[in-house]
Amino acid sequence: MNWYEDDDFWSDFAETMFSERRRADVEVLVGGSSLLRFPAGSRVLDLCCGPGLYLVPLARAGSAVTGVDLSPAMLKRADAACDAAGVDVRLVRGDMLTYVEPETYDVVLNLFTSFGYFDDPRDNECVLRNAHDSLVPGGRLLVDVMGKEVLAGWIGRPQVVDLDGGAYVLQRDTVLDSWTRLRTDWTLVRDGEARAASITSFLYSAAELSALFEAAGFTDVRCYGDFDGGPYDNHSKRLIVTGTRPELSAS
């Protein structure tokens, strides 16, 4: 089993990755980000939607939102979040490696470093091609990752994340294969018991991810350093890459 197929992992570490504080931060982010502001009625696909942090504010903003995720546990949480917020969102269990709905969406989003999961780089490239084919001509893809340049500025000693009830998570990051891949080791300590897990993913620089976008057929490829639309530079917090599926040429 690949790490991302382990539903127990997502359940055990959900409080660390998708805390209520992060959910509140995402609400503010979607409300204020020009990169996440779409015309009313836009058909938006949140690919690897997790527990729905982005689904609710996007739907409230007037988009017709579909959330796709491989994890039944995450989709159950997403469904509960949407019900609690009173928003109508379509949820689909699907694998980003194979999920395609031809010419269906105006926007495809892949957020919170949910890209680069597959060990074979050709599979990650396939995800971009799937997104390209799921977009209508003129539609846009946005991918949000921890860029290689950003990571190099802060990676170092292990980090400790405190959770409710005295539990905590120890996180240790290790760069692999000459800055090609990253392994993150998690240790959850709760009620005197420890649960360990590791996740691996590819690392991308702005130039590398932009080149993958272009190889998948996207044009007008742009890089940003945060959701405020600022440049990708030495002050950046994230690497956000956007690209457009070209309009059909007139015959």
C-alpha cells in the first residue's frame, strides 16, 4: 500500500494537517485572495480536497464546486463540513492519477502540497494532463506546493506540533535524491502511545514545475509566492503555479 492510500494515516494525522485554526485561516484566505476569486457560477474542481477546507468558502463565494479525494475518511469529513455550513458541494471518490472529466471545469485547484505524490515522475505529469483535459478551453489550473526554494530557507531541526488533550506530533523532514524528493516522518504521541508514519513526495522548483505545466499543454504559465498574487522570490511562503488551457483556434 502506498502511504496516501492508508486511510488510517489520514484519520490519525488529520488534526495536525487540517486543524480548526487552519480551517478558519482558509476562510479568510479564500475571501481575500485574487487567485481564488472566480466569477459567480464558475465550475471549480478541488482535486485532493481532503476534509473540505476550501470547499465551503468556495461554494459560499458562488462557485459550483466538486471535491475529489481518494480517502473515504476525508470525504466523510468534507461531507460533514459542507452539511454544517449549509452549502451544496458535489463529492466524488477518485484517484488524481486517473480522474478526468473532459472539458467540464472552468478552474481546477490542487492545494496544500497535494501534488507530487507518485514515485514515478511520469505519473505526476499525468495528473497535470488530466487537469488540462478536465478544463474547458480558457480554463485555469492552480497548483499550490511547498517550493524547493522555500523549503531550503527553513528546513532544519524537527518540529513539534501540540494537539488537544496533551497529544503532540513530532515532524522531521529529510531531503532525498539530491533535492529531488522529500520524506516527512511523523510521530503522533497520544495517551502514552506512539503512531509513526512517513510520507514522500517530489520537490519542485518554480522552473521545474512551470516546465511540467508547459509540457502538459498549458500556456500563460505564471508563478506566485503566496495567495496574495505576489512574486515568487526570496520572501515567498509558497510556490503557486497557474496555467491556462489554450482556447480552441479558429479554423
